[in-house]
Amino acid sequence: MSRAPLHILLIEDNAEDCADMRQMLLQTCRRRYAFSEARLGAAGVRLVLEPEHGPVDCVLLDYGLPDMNALEVLAALNQDNDMPPCPVVVITGALIDEGQRLLAAGAQDYIAKRWVSAEGLTRAIENAIDRFALQRERKRIEQALIIAKAEAESANQAKSEFLLRMSHELRSPLNVILGFTQLIENGTPVPTPGQQNSIKQVLHAGWYLLDLINEVLELSTIESGNMRLSMQTVCISELMDDCHAMIQTQAQERGLVLAFGHIEKPCLVNADPMRTKQVLLNLLSNAVKYNRDAGSIDVRCSATPGQGVRVSVQDTGQGLSAEQLTQLFEPFNRLGQESGTTAGTGVGLVVSKRLVELMGGRIGVESTVGVGSIFWFELHVAPLVMNADETALHSAL
């Protein structure tokens, strides 16, 4: 079955040049052609946008026309897009320095009349048609990706709002259940040993569920864009001292050696103090829970290249494999610990990552199986704030 002829539009004010290009294309006998002609740029634009003889497969455009030049014709063809509706090859009467501008304006190629041959002209048209098809397919895919991304973001927003509402709705009755269970635990008459065991199980499950709801609520708040931070200058050494006191008892219960490195300088960062403490406590809590008995935890603060401060928490736990590291910051993924005795929700690290990123920092981990892990986060150094005396001295200098 023979292929349909290619419809070539010649926008050229010189009739002899039009005839020459027709003849060159016909003599190759590679394809059948149907031709249309326009002597002015405006007429050529109209024939492309409102074709009288079917869609145009390729335009051969003279660079200099009586009413428009090639750049102006291309601009008219684009119609606020970044490419015309069909491939365009610009034919120049002389050497010009407009090559890159023509390509940027939407032309597929440009060739000089004085050097054009039948083979060269035919190949230029075929290549222009092929490249144009590839560009159009790429744009179609890009548009599809943009739409898919928008739909995914909308779905994610809807999910976050749903979890936000559900977490609020679940937390209230759960607090009531926990409250009444505590009343029973401390009530009169005193529960029997069997009842006390049941009460403890209810309270343990209830507190775990409340922790899970709170963490889901916080993650949903972050992902919905409703998290509000109070960014200010935070002294890392003071924050580490607070966290040391809060985690010390848990570490002692496991027989862990807890060491906080000495910080000679204040290490001031730009962060939300409450959220920064939350991140560090989460890393410390994980280091306690997933450490080996009688192991150690080493907490350090150090400067990083590029005006940053890194806080690292090193443990002597089992360590993480390369596969586990790729899944570490997935919500509710406990990396195989679901069947273990260690309590956890698989949300804390995800929340910590989001919080650090909201504060303009980053978080990461280095781990070796059988040796342990180093979890760390980095925040930006706070800008230096001078007091009134220092400001006056600086101004005088």
C-alpha cells in the first residue's frame, strides 16, 4: 500500500525558487508530494492554521519575505505555544547568524539556498518531520506527567485531610477510654490480680494507639501544609542538655552508656526549638529501643561545610542493611520489627525528616550491619546578632 503524499507548503516570494525546490523534491522519487504555495508570510500562516488542502506536513520557509521575516512567521505560527503546528525548515538566501534563534523560535532546521541539493532538501524535510513527531510526543508525555502530578498532589491532600479529621475524631473517645480505665485501676474495691493484668493490657494498648494517632495527626498536619514553625535562634548545647536529662532514665534501664560530647562553642542554629528537641528525642529514643543491652549511645555536635551544624546520634545496635536504608523513611514501615517486642509506630522518623526539611535542614543515616548506626540531622547556623554596644563599635570602625 503506497503512502499518502506529503503536503509541502512553500512560503517563498520568488517563483523560480519555488519551482526549483519542487523539482528537487520530485526528482528524488523517494516520496510523493503535494504542494501549496504562499508568496507572503501572512498568507502562509493562514494556510498552516486554516489549511485549504488538508493538514500541512512540512513548511519550507524563506527567511526574508516582503511582509515578514522567518522569525515573525514562526512567532505567528506558535500561537502562544513553544512550537508551530507542523515542522518548519527555513531556507535562507545568504549566510545568516540567526540559526540558534530560528531553532529556539520553533524551526526544525535551516539551510542555505546556494548549497541546497535534491538529496539535502529531501533529507532536511524527512528529518524535520521525524524530529517534530518526537518533540510533539515528548510534549504530550510532559503534559500527561503534569496532569498526573496535579492529580497525585490533590489525592495526597485529600488523604492528609482525611487522616487529620479521623485522628481528631479517634483521639477524643480514646482519651475517655483511657481515663475511665485509670479510674478503674485506682478505684474501690481494688481490682483483683487478674483484673489488674487486664487493665494494664488495656492501658498499654490504649497508650500505644494514642501515640500512633498523635503521630499520624502530626504527619497529616505537616503534609497538608498546616504545620506552623516558630523559627528563632536555638542554642544546640542547651537543647542537648535538656534531651540528655529526658532520655537518661530510659538509657539506664537498658544498661546503656550515654555520652554527650562536650561543645566548646554555643552552636547557634536557626530553627524551631520545640521541633528540634522533638527530632533529637526521637533519634535518642530509637537509639535506646533498638540498641543492644549494655551498649552505648554517643551524641555529638559538629560544624559542617557551608554554614551548618550537624547533630549525630551513634548507637551500637544491629545496624541496617542497604535494602532497609531505602525503606527507612517510609510511613508505618518498621523494617521487620512489627513482630518484635519493641514498641513503635514507624512514623516518628518520617515526622522527624519532614520537620528538619521544613526548617531548611536535612537528615540522614550511616549504618553497618552488626556494628550500629549513626543518625544525624543538619540545620543552618543562625545569623550573628550583635548587641547595641557591638553594633555601635562596628559602625565606628
